[in-house]
Amino acid sequence: MYMVSGETMPKVHGLRPKETPIHRDPELQHLTNAALMERRRAAVVHGVGQAHEIFVAHASNAELWDVEGRRYIVCLNEEQRRKDAADRKAIVEHLREQLQRGDKDLIGNKGYRKYLQAGQGEHFTIDQEKIKEEARYDGKWVLQTNLSDEPKLIALAYKELWRVEDMFRTMKSILETRPIYHKRDETIRGHVFCSFLALVLKKALEDRIAALRHAGSWPEIIADLDSLTETEIEHDGKRFRVRSAPRPAASLALRATGVALPPTVRPAAD
């Protein structure tokens, strides 16, 4: 579960959504999540797992509100959903093969153990209900937010945050600005400004590449541009500059920005 706030940068609170009961008891509506969870702990037999400390007051489509009025948005990543389903399918298929050879060693494997249930005698079988239950959460993730925007806009805004983090990493590695030891407010603001400016330029380049009906890979663009070199050589008393051939990703970026490379071979300036 992730939080998106209008005042602060998002913070990670969890990873995957879990089903919680919708609270309808008027006598308990004034209680907080913590108070309700404490009542649950007192009522549940010791050893039974707890999902998370959130009780849902009401829900509408993909939006939830807990008993303290906090808003949550359930999102679906189709690519991750397919990956989750494929990973589970591979585990279950391998588990079936292992069960035919014997099931004693499977209990120690955490990946297998959660799909097993006690069968007849001392043997184990595959828990089909557990598989169906897990499939319900494939590709789903949850945002907690205090914003009032449409769910789609909030989800897209959160997904864009990885670009900021990636740009900081790119700036420190490709631009060789690491390590940075900030001692004054001016240098901190300068660092953030340069990173934000780089992000704006990166987004502008991606938009231009998209206008050419191409999909550029940012790591490939960076690597290809970094490999573009020019070497000065001397032959028969004359000096020349020899440029390397641009790789495909670099050529695409240069074409999108309208930048023309110098000739492959040209006389070196005195």
C-alpha cells in the first residue's frame, strides 16, 4: 500500500492489498483502526495471522474509506497481473510433479508450503482454494491519499515518481556528480534544480521520440550516447578528428532533437 499526499512525497506503507470486512456496526463507528484491531486481537485465537490494521467503513468501485476517513484507491497493473499468474502457475505445476515423488520434503519449502493442505492419511494435496484466493490479488496495489482528484489521475501521478528517483540515479552516475556533500542551502537547492531540469529535458526527449512513433529505452539511449566518441589522430603530418558511428538508440535521440553530427572524419582545428 502506498500513500500519496498533497503536502508530502509519497511514502510506502505496505505492498499488496488484502481483503478487510466492511464495518457496519454503529456502536463501533467512532473507534479508530488501532482500537478496532486491538478488539480483534483479543477475540482471535493466538497464532492466527493478521492481514493489516485497517477497517473499511464504506467502498465505491475501486475506492475505499476506513473508519478514520482515510481514502484508499485499489489499482491494477495488467503486466504484473500476468506475471503473478504465470509465476504461480509454474510453482503449482512443479509442485504437482514433486507430489508424485513424495511430499515430505515439500513442507520445508515456503513457496510450496502455502499451496498445500492436509489430505487423506499423512499425505498432502494442492489447496485449490488458496490458489483461487491468491489469484484475486494478482497485479493489484493500493494507494492511500488525502487528495480529492480522480483515482486515475492519482495513480498516474504516483507512477511518475519513479522517474524522479531514476533521474537522481542517472544524474549521479552518468554526470559523475557522486558523491555530493551538501553543506549550504544554496547547494542543496542547486542539486534539486539540476535534477528537476534534467527530468524536464528527459521528458521532452521522450515526447519527441514518441512523436516519431518510436519507443526509446532510456538506459539504451544513455548508454549509446555515452559510447559516442571522437578521437584525434595524426597522419602524414596532418591531424584529424574521427567520430565513432552512433548506435541505434543514440541515432534515434539525435534525430528526435534535430541534432546533426559532424562528419565522420574532419580536419582538426589548430
